[in-house]
Amino acid sequence: MPDRHIEVSLDKRGVSCTAKLLDDRAPRTCQAVWDALPLGSDVYHAKYARNEIYALFPAFAPEEPPLENPTITPIPGDLCYFTFTGTELGTKSYGYGSEQRGTVVDLALFYERNNLLINADVGYVPGIVWGQVVDGLDRMAEACQDLWRAGALGESLNFRRA
């Protein structure tokens, strides 16, 4: 299979990067995301994992992928996939509201070093590494820092086929 690429963007800030799908390491996750593209939603900056931006989506795969190519220490440029169910995101400290939800998919971009996927409520939260940024991470990292400092209100994180 030839390499597949996607564009990851913060449209309001006018910045994007290109990522290669890791079909050889996370084939089910890559296929699930690829089939669902384009995807876009409000962006959040991580509170606990450090150098991460992410967006939340209703489950889009016919069946959630297994934990393939897992990590708890993502590196710069990693795209990670997380699945949360029921009330896992209902704690007020997360800032999403306390309503119950169905399955939620978190698609994340890690833009700098020294990340640890640990949550005070549940412990380690492994993610599936399904993509790696191959171009434009420096520009995206600058925009992520601006998002952290200036706020995410009105910004969206978007994933499209390249």
C-alpha cells in the first residue's frame, strides 16, 4: 500500500502540517480515521499531558480499534487516538460539562517533548499512535503555543486527506 497522508490544521490561525499514517503499525486505527475524513471540531489544549492539542468526536468507526501501537510517552509529531466511554469525561475538572455521553473519540497532536499520558482520576491513559507529522511541525508548534497562551475559543482542529 502506498503511503497515505493527511493535513492537520488550525484553520483560524491559518496553519497546517502534513502527517503520514502509520498503516504498518496501527492499520485498524488508520483505516477508521481515513474512512471518517474529513473531521473537525473545537480544539482543546491538554491540561495534564502537557504539549498536546486535541478535538473530541462522536465515535465514527463501526467498531473501536484495539490498542495497537500504544504509548504513554508520545513524542513531537505523534498523532494519537483515544476512546472514552460513558461518564469518563464527565468530571467538572475536564471542562466539558457533566452530561453523560456515548463513546467519544479524542484525536490528538503532540507538538513538543516531555509528555506523559497520566490522569489523576484513572492513572495511565495509553493512546494509539496512528500518524506522524512529516512536514510543518515547527509552524504548528508555534500555533499550539499561541493557543495555550491566547486561548482556544473559536478555533478548530481539522483532519483532511492530503
